[in-house]
Amino acid sequence: MSNGIFDKLKVLDIYLENEFQKILICEDKQSNNKFLVNAITDKSKIEDIDFFNLNKKANIYYQVKETEDVLYLINKYNENINIKEYINNNSIKLSRQINFANFILDKLKLFMDLPIYITYSMLRYANFIVDSKGNINLLPLIVIDNNYLNVKQKDVFYGIGDKLSIVFSGFEINNNENKEDIPPDIKSIIGKCINNNYTTYEELVKDFRTSKLYRLVNPEVEESKRVHSMRRSMKKTRRKFKFKKVAPFLIIILAILIPVLAVKAFNYLDDEDRTHVVNSKNDNLGDNSVDNNKDNKDTDEEIKDNDDKKENKKENNIEDESLNKFFNDKLKSKAEGENLAEIDDTKSFKGNKSLKVTSDKSGIKYLIAGIDLTKDEFSFLNERKGSISMWLNSDIGQKATISVTLLKGEKLLNKKIKNVYIPKNMWELYNIDIGSINGDYIKIHITPNKKGTVWIDSFDVDVLK
């Protein structure tokens, strides 16, 4: 018996069939909506999994039904393309690549307590589909065959590395094309995945979400941590401040009440005048207390506002100092005969300042940054492969060329070029692999393809581990 499942459905085709299961493409007889019905006929392979509870927790199936012999996992079915096909046929921005990768790792966390072969099967790249609006979704289709039954945890890690490679390059790990397009942080994570360097899934997820690239694309994560920390600190400050403010009045009240209560205790007096005096004093103190509470509240708000301003000013100063590491007097001294970017305070990604280049015609090359490799702060780059990242914005959507030149003295050692598209009035992150670094200075140029203004901010450098 099929538990009434096929009373309202008609079978259109067989999606997959093996000795353990049969997956059917079905259509609702009334609405014409399509469904995938995964009928698992060998329940011994999944007897340790409570799919009803899993669906209650994760809401991944349209329906879960069971008979004595068969478990039915039912999903709505749309003929969307998988993530690999989507990325190979569409140009997607780095921020969306990060979001896709984050979605995949979210699902890894969701399924990490299931048997390894189920986790592996759930996370096949064919199960990650992209709809017509460009949204990534999971089709939690479990395929049970002898190959999957024998997988190990290292295979799950390798599979995640493979999917990260697909997200950031469009190719699987064993394909060597377009590997330079993968940001260095992600290359490092992929390398750890395929070499089985992680011991837990949580370690992999943490590595990704603490990477510089993830934090640059998702600055609100770090901001929320900062705000939470600041609020906790402010609560402690307010408690201390309120106690210091109220303490003198409490002492006065006690100084008045204790003698009066003592006299009453010993003499049993019922002097209305004295009681009136005491009550009058207490009434006045009560009024003062109300006023003081109001003063406390106003003062607390002033402290909060001042702390916020100081914190923001401190952060902005740090960001501006960071920009000065790349745009400084040494760079200006090396800019003879070149068009040089200028400091601008009208638009910035972080801090109060950015760099700006304004072209009155297309194809003008501008020097925007320099890295002095003889300085201690950049010495970690020597004799290593590195990458440079920056945030770009433009008053018009336009293409541009970023070039990175490695010098030793005046001798050119290496040059890398990358073509990018800068969106209109939107900050976007870009990075360029600069290869092996064995010189003493790096120059970074940008050549906009159109007239207009381009802003550059928040440079960063990293090494390929």
C-alpha cells in the first residue's frame, strides 16, 4: 500500500531507480504541480534516521509518509538548473559567490549529525539548484547506492571543497581552468578540504566565516559583535553610574529614618507632628528621586551617544590610517610622470576617506596604491604568493582594468592584469592574484574604460597559505 500518496498524483517518469529506491516524477491531478517522490524500498539503510523529526526541525520536505515497507520523501519539483550549470552560464559577483558558499555550509551544519553517507548524498552539487530569480535552494534528494554507502568523512570534506571550487571558478577541483579567479582565502580552505586537514565540520565552517573575505563581504557580522560588546559594557557603566548617583540620597534617607524608627521602637510614640515632619521629608525625597531618575536617564543617553561617537570616530580613524599604508608620501615620490589618485571625503566604504580618480576621457591610467615590501608591516609577503583586494565604486556602471606591478628597484619583475566591472553607486569587492613576491615595491593602477569617477577604498593583502 502507498498510504494514499498516488490517489492524487499521476506518475510522469522515473527520475532514478536502483535496488534500494525508486524516485518518481509525479504531477498533481488537480493543480498540475510537479513532485519528486523518493520511495525508499530498503528501509534498513535508513533505519537510524527519524525523517519525521528531521523534517519538523529543518522543514526540507513537502511531506514525509511511511508504510510498513516503504518510506516516502516528497518534494516539490521544478526543472531548475544545478549550481554548476548556473555559474557556468551566468556572471555572478563575489558577494553572491560568498552567499552561495555560505548556503552550502549552512546545509553542512544542518546535516552533520546524520550518517556520513546521508550527509554526503544530501550535499551532492546536483542537489543545489538555482531558480529563475537567481536564488540558491536545496533539493534534499537522497540517493542510496553502494558507492555512497562506503563514503568516509574525508569524502564529505572533499565534496565541500569541490563545491567551493565550482562556486568560485565554475569548475570542479580536478579541472585546472580559471583557478586564479578563486580568492586566496577560499583557495586555502579548498586545499584543507581536499587534503583532509579538518577534523570537524564546525572547524571548516568557522574557517570560512572568520576569513578576511567573508568579513569584508559581510561587515555587519563584525559590526553586530562590536555593538553587542559595546552594549554590555554600557550596561555595566550605567549600573555603576546609577549607584554612584543614588547612593548619597539613600544615605540621607537612612540617616533620617533610623533615629525616628529607633525612637518609636523604644518609646512607642505616636506624635502626629513628628510623623508629619518625617512624611514631609520623605515626600520631598520622593520628588527628588523622580527628578534624579529623569536626570539619570538623560545622562545615560548622553553617555551612550558620546560612547557611540567615540567608538565610530575611533573605527573611522583606524580605517583612514589603513588607507594611508597604501597611499602615502613614498607612493607620491614614485608617481613622477603618472596620473595619481586623490584623497576624497565625499564617499567611502569604511572610515571617512577613500581614493578618487576622475576621467574626462576613457582609457586614462591612474596610480592608486603602493606597497613598500621593505616595511615591517608588509614583510610577511616576501617570498610568498599573495593577493590584493580592494573595494570599488563608480558614478556610472563601467568596465575597468586593474594592474599590479612588482618592482625591484626600477626593474620590472612581474605584472598581473585583471578586467573588472564596477557597478553604479555600489561598493563591490575585487581581488587580484599577484603571484610570487620577491621584489621591494608593488604599484597598483586602475584604468577606467569610460569618462566618470571611480572610488577606491579598503585595500588589503593576503598570502596563499
